[in-house]
Amino acid sequence: MTDFKDSINNIKFNRAVEILKLERPVTEISLKTGRNKGSISAYLNNKTHVTKNFLQLFCEKFEIEDLDTFLSKTDLLVNGNNKYLYRELSDGGYEIQVPLIPFEAYAKYLDVFNDAHIIKDFKSIVFIIEKIEKGNYLAFKVSGDSMNGGLIDDSPNKSVVLGFEIPVISWLDGGLKESQYGWVILTHKNILFKDIIGIDISLGTIKCHSRNPSPEYSDFELSLNEVYQIFKVIKRFF
């Protein structure tokens, strides 16, 4: 079967659909354009060539005055097999769209992580940040109050946080020194949201600390051999 993923019209159409962030793209595009769902699905999966006439109809129905201008306002940040949509805002900041990983869905994330690190089947969420850095971004929905000590930089249960991954090579070389909002630590068994208050280079361990003063949230040592990824929390909302 012919694959039209390299067709310029297919590329433009699929990119525009990504930017629009439609919840049910096949249904919504079908309703607005009057084309059947099978045709829309074929376009989205690059099984059929997107015609110039359909592209014009799509732009008209979704109020896109100039498709090239619309697409030029949004760029792709590529990290391995994963791609993140972002665009520069008029005030100089950036809007970035990243996958959202609920703490409760960590087992599902591990399956994805072990499958060529391709993040899929998670909904996306948008953050506004001051600058874009080349690397890996993920958002997490927090479960629990371990990092809620009641202060302005603390994060209560069900907070949504944006993390920027610190490469493994930097863990023992100054990459884990400080974070205003804490760190999301992905281990072999679970996902943690903690401050890192100590690093033992000789043993390859970190000391994890909770901001909640309750006795149940005591400090503990964690071997970095048990850790897959560490994300520095750079943005939050409640």
C-alpha cells in the first residue's frame, strides 16, 4: 500500500491538525468539512493523498487564513523518537505541548519507556515557559502531599508539573545541585517527587527529602542504579 507521509499536502494537513490540538480529530474534521470519517482517517494516517481542494476546505472550515503562515508560527522540538510542538509568543516566551504522565499511570509509562522511548497514548498539555532548551520535556500529575509544606514554592496533591530531563551523564557532575520546585525521579519501581539534598559520588546515591514536615515523609537514600530518569521541575500549576 502506498504511503503518502512525504506528500507536502499530507505533511501540512497533519501538522495543522497537531497544532489545533483537536480532541477527536476524525470526528471534528468530518463534521466541519462534510467528508466521511473513513476519508479523514486515511488522510491522518497517510494512506490517501490530501488533495489541494480538501486542504483549502479544511483551512476554510477551521478559519485558517494562510496555512503556511499558520504553520510557521509553530516549530517542532525533536528529542530522539519524540517530538514536541512549541511556538514563540509575542511577549518573548514560548508555549510548549508535552505528554502528561499521571503518577498513577507510571506502569504504563514504563512499558512505553522500554519500547524505544517513544512516548505515546498519553494526552498532551500546554505550558508557557521563558525559553526552549534542546532536550526532553515531560509533564506529570502529582499524587500525594509529600512536597507540600505550605510555602509558595511547594506543590500540593494533584499539581501538574513540567519537568526537563537531566541527562544521566550529568547526575554526578553538578546536574542535580538545586531546583526551586523539586525533582521528579523515575525509578525501577515507582515515581518520586522530592528535593535532592545530598549526593554521594563515591556510592552513587542521592538523599531525597520531602517538604511536608509530617513524620511519614522522612528523608532516605536512593541508589542511582535504581533510577531511569530525573526531571528538574521548571513550571507548575494547580
